[in-house]
Amino acid sequence: MRIVVLIAGVLDPKWPVVPVPGGLPARSGDRLLLSPFDEAALELALKIRDARADIALSAVVAGGPEAERLARTVCALHVADVSTLALATPWDQAAVARTLALAASGADLILIGREFGDCDDGLIPPMLAAILGLPFFGRAQVVESNPALRLMREAGSHEEWVAVDRPIVASVTNDRRTRLRKPLMKNVMMARQAPIVHRNPVPVAATGLQLAGSAGLAGARSFTDCRMIDGDVGEQARALAAMLRDGRL
């Protein structure tokens, strides 16, 4: 069984993002981290590999040479087949999904972070599944590998399980049960010398979109007055009703 994990990486939030007139901020290699969703997707793949002997695990890290350090972080978790994949238009989600589809084609299970670095949109994983013509299972949280391979997500007060008995794309969300493990020191040392394949952007059909530019937010964000209402539930309800009646909300 071949599993491919697609990793976006994010800029370390402890560092400020400096706007670049007419373009996107550069992704500095020393500031790239695995996002919580990257970590969860990678840990699910590692759990499956630990439980089954027939697993061939590959990881593809989005980015050019600047993503090599992040790729070695993945190598340190004893993942032998790790490569980087430059994205020609990272702001164009459709183009990103088509590029990823070429990189992950032929996999039996594709695991990808719920957002894949697209700022809460969450569009790339289902678009990837549609391009590949594969079933899609979103927000996976837990994997079970004994005896059959299954993925689980929580939906309200219920759990939904799907059997992975055919090729599938699954987006993964962070969960306390899939916190990424720490690498062994010997694997960290080996990862420093591990070969990393750098893939160039693959030509894909143009979407007709062009990035006109980028700029910082104009002006301060708006603020809303906030007030705490004292008392028990009944008193709070009566106070809210009075505010609604008087038009103060």
C-alpha cells in the first residue's frame, strides 16, 4: 500500500510577516514549520506504517529550496522518501491542487492537512480529490489499522468511520490523539545527510488568474463595544430582552 502525505508548511507565527509591495512575502527556510494539520496528517501516516508491514510511505513538502530544512524535519521521523515540490502560483488554489494531483497520482491513500496553508479556506483537499476522481473524507482525526484500515472523524455527538478499501484522499485535522511524535536523535543526525529530491513546478492548465499585488490591511480593524451582564440566567435573559426591546443591540 502506498501512502503519500502532502505537507504545506507555515511561517513561524512568532515572527512578523513583512508585506512585499506587489507580491507575496518570501518564505524563509529558517522560519518554516509544520502546521498543526501537517503534523496530524504525518502522524496518522506514521501510525499506519507502524501497524502494517506493507506500507510504502512518501512525503511531499510544498516549496522550493527554502523547504529543504522542513523536509529534513520529516526525514528525521524515519521517512525515507521525502521530496520538495515548488509551486508556481501558491496563491491559486486550483493550480496548487492540480500540481499536487500530479505529485500524488497512483497513491492508495493521500493524507493532507485540512487547510494546506490556504488560510482557513480548506479548498485544496476536496479539489485534489475531484481532480484525481477519488473519494474524499474530510477532517479525519483517528486511524485504526487492525485488522482493516479505517479513518474516523467526529460529527457532533457521533463518530463517522470509513473503510480505506480503495484509493482515497483524506484531509486531516489536529486532534490530541494524533500529536506528532518526537524523532530519535540518531534519525535526526541521519536526516541531515538524507537525499532530498527537489521537484520543479509542473506545468498545469492556466486558470486565467493573475495576482495583481498584495498589501497590508488598510487601517485598523473595527471594534465593537462589549458589556458583561451580571446575575443569574433569568436576570441575564431579562437584561438581554430589555436591550433588544430598546434597540440597544
